[in-house]
Amino acid sequence: MGTAASETSVTPREPTEKEIKLVIGASSAGTVFEWYDFFIYGTLAYILKDAFYDVDNETLGLLLVWSTFAVGFAFRPIGAILFGFLGDRLGRKYTFLVTVTLMGIATAGVGLIPTIETIGIAAPIIVILLRVLQGLALGGEYGGAAIYVAEHAPPEKRGFYTSFIQASVAGGFVLSIAVVLACRFLIPEADFVEWGWRVPFLLSIILLGISLWMRLMLSESPVFQAMKAAGETAENPFVESFTYPGNKKRIFVALFGVTGILTTIWYTAFFSGMSFLRGPMHVEPLTVELILFAAGLIAMSFYLVVGKWSDRVGRKKPIIIGALASLVLLFPLFWTMGSLANPGLERAAQISPVTVEGPECVTDPFAELFNREQTQCGRVLEVLTSSGVRYDVTPADKLTVAAGGDEILLDPIWFEPQVDLRGNIQSELGLRGYDFSKQQPEFVNILGIIGVLLALGALSALTYGSVAALLAEMFPPKIRYSSMSIPYHIGAGYLGGFLPLIAGVIVASTGDIYAGLWYTIVVVAFGVIVAWWGLPSGPPQDFSDDAA
């Protein structure tokens, strides 16, 4: 059985225990800070939609924010190609020094952009450009940090040591919430919405300084040092990633059988959970942030447990178990979270189910953006969806809305441009048992919601905890940075990064607040088939052409 060391004619130096701890600490801290930079945008999406987009439709505003969020993910594969090339040619250490610097500067820049009221359309354009830079940086970060730790770790502890990188991704999300919470407690709510949201972005400058200080203390990966000494580094890592024997299959499996599963489950657990509670469930934003902070902080330890477990049972078993469990549990967990977060809304839906009859009852979530005329029925459905109200639609010649069989008289004036259609419909539904006020769930319900999020976090950990070790073991050392980064960031960038947007469009189009979960189900179901077929079974093993 070949090993990573056998790929070179020079045996890599064994790092000391002190060096390994420094490597794990510096790489993990840098990863936390870099993902904080990336996630802070999503954490503050509900404020940024008003700061950078001038639209009256709340659903459209959030979709535009998630579109810009997705732009950063769209450029991750390009960053993976660029920095993967540099990482395989010039070294792991200096490459992710560049990525963390680029990320810190781009994130701080978001905090300096004037709002759309001040500079008009230039505001969202600048945001998009900075998200592009963030995407490029993140495309090089994960592969560099994961490989750097993997190439320092002894084989029997590789899953455990690299799981700190996976936990750090969740740590970045937790840190983004912690900083927002701190700002909320220190800055009055009105001021936070007006200007205080900029503080978490500007904090990136301080985090960048800490990251650079820690990573500058590191030495180059011993595997890369050995390859460089032997003159065996790749000439063109990108090209060789697709021409190396067996690598096309490995890339396909890494893309769909590994990354497709982990990234959709991760973003469903954390970002869809956050949007679900804040949006259709109407839970107080501060309560949502506290819930996610507690759940995320606890869930970080799950990745370490799974990583260590994978050192004994192999990388495939946890991924398959987590993916199959997700297919079974995803809908029940979100149904449970909904009933705990807003039991009144659930009860009203059972007692007074909403029915809509009318012509052309199809929503167009982007109608305002493209100056398209939204039908009256479509506008009603958009209000119901954004309010978290489930409904049944029946084609008819006349528009009629009823709750529990009691018809709501739709005044034609409600559909005039300056009239609050949303407020009028919610008011009528309020008379029929629906409560659209900000919710503060009882303490026992909050504990239940945290429990649901921990269950989702466990599913994420099963499919993610061992992945850094697995991807490092799947590819030959001389093209490892490129070979693992390209499929990882294509999967994470497109299958995962576009999840909030795609799920939001599905919900807005169907009117079912749970329908967006079907996107995750489809991606994970296909991923299970690929993983079952393509991932190696049994105990972990270093890369070998024989195992391809």
C-alpha cells in the first residue's frame, strides 16, 4: 500500500507534538476568522436587504441578499483553481496567508460601503465585487488549511486532528452570531440597524491581524518540503488534476458523494434554520441569535467526535449514516421546530386553514425587480408565504380568500400601490386566530428548538467531520491542493452556496414554507448513491494508486 510519503523520493520530516498543536491552533483560528468574515453577511441578511437594496417586497429583498450571498460562492471554484495552483507550486503556508489577507480586507470593505440611499445603485454593485473577492479567497482557504493539518498529522490521528478545521467552519458561524449579539447588547437597536451593523464587518481588520500573526509562526508542510527537495512538485496542478490516472473518478466522487452531501446539510441546518425562525416563524431576532449561538457552540464538539471516530471505522461509514439519517429526519425536524417556535401559527393553520381561489394564482418573486406585473392572486400568495401561512389553491374565475371557511373580503383598494396589502391581510387573518407579532417562545420550547438544531448539527457533523482527512487521502500529494479544492468548492459554491436562494425561490413559488427542503433531499439522495459506489470502505488509508 503506497503512502503520501512514498510519492516522493525524500521522506518527510516527522513534526513534533508541539509543532502539531501549533499547526492545529493556528490553522483552526485562521479558519474560524475567515469563515466569520464570510458568514457575517448571511447573519445580518435581514438588515443588509434594506441597506443595499431599494425594494418594497420583503421576500424579494431577502432573495436579492441571498443572491449576493451566492455570488461569493459562485467564485469559490475560481479561487480553488487559482490558489490550488499556487498551493501545489509554491507551498501550502504562503498560499493561505494570501487568502486570509484577501478575505479580511474584502469583509472590512463591506462595512465601509455607503447605503443605497447615499450612493444609489453603486452600493449593491460594490457589495457584489467584494463578495467576489471573498469567494476567491475562500476558494483557497479550506484546501490550504485542511491539507496543512492533514500533512502534519500522524495517519492514526488524521481524522481527529483535521476535524478541528471542520469545527472551525461552524466556529466561524458561531463567532459571527457572538459578535452580532455583543453589538446588540452594546448598541441600541435603532442605532444598530442604522449604523451598528457595520461594526462586525470592520472587526475583520483585527481578526486579520491575529490570523496573520499566528500563521506567520508556522513552517511549511513537511510533505511539500519533501516534494520540493526532490524536485517533484507539479508543473501544472490544474491540468494534472484531470489527467492523473483515476483522478476524474475521484473528483466526481468528491464533488457529489462528499461535498454535495455535506454542504447542503450544513446550510440547511444553520442558514435555513436561521431564516426559518426569523422569517415565517416570526421569532424575535435576538432570541434566534441566542438559540443559534447556543446550538452552534455545542455542535462544534460533534465534529471532533466524528473525526476521531472515523480514525477507527473509516471515513465512509459516518458520511453514509449521516446522509441516510438526513433523508429520513429533515422534514420531521423542521416540522417539530415550527411547532415549537410558533405553536399559535400551527394551531391556527389547523383550526382555520387558508384557501385561495382565483385566476392566475402563481407567484413571481422577481416581479418587482424586472418591472413585471404581479397578478392580484400572486400578490396575495406572496403575502401568505412571507407571513408563514400555509394555504391550498384552487383555480377559479374570481379571487377569493377564506380562513376556516370564513371568507375574507378583499377590498380592491388594498391592491393599490401605496396601500399595505400585507398589513390588511394579516389583520384579517389575525381576527381568525393567526398571530403575526414577534414571538418569544416559552423557555421549554426554546430548549426544544435548541435540541432540534443540535440534531441537525449532528447530521452535519456525521457528513462533515471526517471530510478533510478523507479528501487529503483521496488525492496524490503533488496535486492534492488543486485536486481536493476544485470539487470541494464547486460543490460548496454551487450546491451549497445557492441553497438559501434556491430554497427561498421554491418556498416563494409554492407557498409551502417547508418546500425548500426538497432541494436538500434531492442533492443528498444523489450523493448517497455516489458515495456508496465511490468511497473506499474499511479503515483509513493514505493515498495509493492501487486504491484508486
